[in-house]
Amino acid sequence: MRGIAFRGLLIRHLILPGGLEDTKEALDFVKNNLSPETLVNHMNQYYPTHLAYKYDELNRRLTFIFSHFVYIIYKAEKYIQAS
């Protein structure tokens, strides 16, 4: 079967608004301390609920451009590693 993980490590990383630096830090940690081959699922479905309205930095959704920018950075780093 294709597309199904049978073993290994899959990290699910929730991207928060304004969290580009945190995301880069998390990816660097995975690359440097685990393995560049580790699968990372970038979850861009953050939706502000409950008390998020109290915090300006969390009281908004991710933009389409931001979430795809993170994906492009991740793929570029994987490509550079493979070269």
C-alpha cells in the first residue's frame, strides 16, 4: 500500500498565527536531534475559540499564504539536504 505509514515517527506540528520562528525552531530541532527523514505534518487548521479573543496574537486565523510559506520552507530544506 502507498501513503500509509507502517512504522516510524510522525510529528504533528500545529502552526499558530505569528509562529513562523517557532515553526522554524521546531523543524531545526527535528532535523538536528532526530532525523532529517522524520515525517512532519504541518497542521494549519488553527481556529481561535474560547478565550483566544483575549490575546491579539491568537485572535486570528492563519492566512493561506503563511501556511504555504511554512510548507515551502520545509520542502526546500528537505531538497537541500538531499542534494
